[in-house]
Amino acid sequence: MTWTTPLETEDWEADFEGTRRFQLRYFKSFTFREKLQALEDMAEVVELFRRNHPERGAKVGAGGQ
């Protein structure tokens, strides 16, 4: 599975729900090792955002938006 939509596809969905379903299918296609790597990569991004915006990270960690 790739992140691109074939040009001949007529009925692809470009809404939030369609995107969500695609991301779930894409993640489901990963091997166990790839899923672990993806989770580690996502955790690194979260940590990067938390370090760059400590006041926002504190609010999100405390249940804020």
C-alpha cells in the first residue's frame, strides 16, 4: 500500500473519515517490527513537540487542549 491515490480512481474519499480509514489500513499492512518502529518514531515526534512547547505540553498532559 502506498500513500498515493491512482489517477484513475474516481470514488476515493478526501474527508476525515476516509483519511482515517486509509491510515488504519496502511498501518494494518505493517509487519509487527514496522509497527513498533512507527510507534517509536511517533513517540520521538511527541517528545520533540513537548520539548519545543513546554507550556502546551503541560496543558495537554493535564487534560487541556
